[in-house]
Amino acid sequence: MDRYFLRERISDKRGMALVLVLMIVVISAGLLAAVMYYALTGTEISGLQRKYQTSKEASLGAIDIFTKELVPRVIFDQGTTNLSTIAAGLTAAPGIVSSVTASATNDPCFLSKLSSPTASWTGCGANATTTNANDDADITFNLLSVAGGRPFEVKLKIIDTVDGNSSSSPVNLGGSAGVVPALQATKPITHHPFLFTMVTEGKLQGTGNTAERANFEVLYAY
């Protein structure tokens, strides 16, 4: 009897050891899988953030060029220079800008956007006021990445125009002839004829991943 019980107890200990080893293997495999998952996820998130930041900077650059260079030129040369003409004549920087395009058929609509409130726009399609920059964009910038990879595409359009915050009359609001007296000299009030609401979207071409897109809505006073 004594030997029988001794053998049974030894057998039980061997079974427990096997169970413990299996538990340790399972836990270790789970920990390794978790570490690998978070490492790969972190790398993926880092890549998406890098692509988003590049798309963001491309969008901001397009807004800067559009508001400071293109819109003032079209307003100044209205009737003789259209947005499509300016876009076609822009010199592409080698390795940076692939192309800048604007549809000639949208030129009448764009001129109307710059010179009249939204309700009075003429020559514009049904998508002129949508908040999606891909719907009848006024202008498209195609940029190449520094590493020479897939180019970035930035679309931009004006979706709303309202009267500005000052009078268009030639009366100077300063000095003895106006309502704002000046101590040393006349202080003219800058005229902002219109306020433009613009939307833009920058993204990697050929990708449908929304994480790689940067969308902005801008209020611009000219």
C-alpha cells in the first residue's frame, strides 16, 4: 500500500509540472504576440501620421499660393487673365511640382465667385458650394514627395462669397471730413470687398485611405 501511494503522488507531481510548463508557454506566447502587435501598430501609426503631416503641409502651401498670388492676380487682371491661364503658365519646380491645373470651363464661375455674393454666382455647377473640394475644384496642385514617391494632390475651391466688413464708398473715414479724427495724419480704413470661404483637400494620389488626407476650411478676406 505504501508503495502504491508513493507512485501515485509522484505521478501527480509530474502532471502538475506539465501543466505549469504549458501555462508558461501560453503566457509567454501571448506576451510576445502583444509586443509584436503594438510594435507593428506603432510603426503603422507613425507612417500614417507622417503622410498626414505631409498632406497637411501641402494643403497649407496651396492655400498660401492661392490666396496671396493667384486670387489677387485674377482680380487685378479680371477680364484679361483667367485662373486657367495663370495655372497653365506657372513654371513647375523640377522634382517638386508636377502640374497646376484649372478648367477653362470654370473660369466664368470663378470670376463670378470673386466679384459677387454666392446667391448671385453665374456659370457655376450644382457642386460649386459643396464642402467637398473634389467636386468641381477651382484648381488642382500636383506635388512630388521629396523621396520621389507617389505625388501629393491638393484640390481647392471657393464655396461661399459674402460682402466684406467695410464700405466700398470713396469717402475717407479720417480727419476733419470723417467720423474718426486723427492727431497727426489721416487714417484710411482698409476696404475688404468680399469674404471668401474656401475648402481644400490634400492627399496621396491613388489612395483611398482617409488617414492620409488633410482637409481645411478657410475664411479669407481680400
